[in-house]
Amino acid sequence: MFDLNYDLIKQEIEAEVCKEHNVHPEFVKTDEGFGIKACCQPFHAELVAKSEKMIEEETTKFLEKMMKDIFKE
């Protein structure tokens, strides 16, 4: 596989603020990937969806770059 830029994802996630509690989440890198600690379930679900989208975008960028490098003349 490849390493995702967790620093970018961490910055984006930890910059968010819960609309209800006015608290920032905590991004935790683990052996399996990462986890997000949030003050409430709705905020956690929102952050998980955002992080999944970011991972999808980073993966797409990586694969596009890899394919370009493979087919260089």
C-alpha cells in the first residue's frame, strides 16, 4: 500500500469545531490507520464522513500520479 498524508488530514479534522459544544476534536494515529475523538456522536459521524472523503481524494491523487509515472515515455 502507501502512506497517506495523515498530517494534512489531522490539520483539517482538528480545525473543525462542534457547533453544539464549541469543542475541537482530537485526531489519533493508530497502527491500523487513525481514530477521531469527538465530544458527541453527531459531530463524530460528520468528521468520519469528512475524513473518508479526504482519504478518497488523497488515494485518487496518489493513483493518478502512479499511473502517470508508469506510462511516462
